[in-house]
Amino acid sequence: MVIKDESFLTLSHKLEQWYNVKIHFEDEAVQEIRYTGMFEKENIDQVLKYLQMLTPFEYDMKLNEITIRYQKNAENKKGGNAETQGK
């Protein structure tokens, strides 16, 4: 899966189709975080953990439902652009 300067919201639609999950955002601002990168063999949990290394968000996963929210007390600024490369 190739990601080129895409918002988390756009990326979430790709993830939903790729991994057969449903992603919900609790915070509208987190949807606007932008990413560039590529994932090949990672599972959904690995992808989200990679993205967490770049931006301050938390997620809960129950079966095929994922809820994403900004991390409380995050020191990083909200928004911005993040790059990732999965292996």
C-alpha cells in the first residue's frame, strides 16, 4: 500500500478496505494528519503502531472496529506531515 501525502482520513479508507476493518475518529483534528510511506506485509496493528511513532494518537481495537483519538497530554504539536516506511 503506497501513501503519498494523504490525510489520516483518506488513509483510513484504504486501511478499511485493505484490512477489512472499520475506523472511527473521536477527534476531527487527528483526521487531518498527513502521511507519506509504504506498507507491504504489515498487519493493521503494526501499521497503526508505526503511525503512532510519528504522531500522538491512541487507538482501541475490538474485533474489526478501531477507534482513534489524539493522545492525551501529547507533547508533539497536532497536525503536520509524517513519513513512514514499513518493511
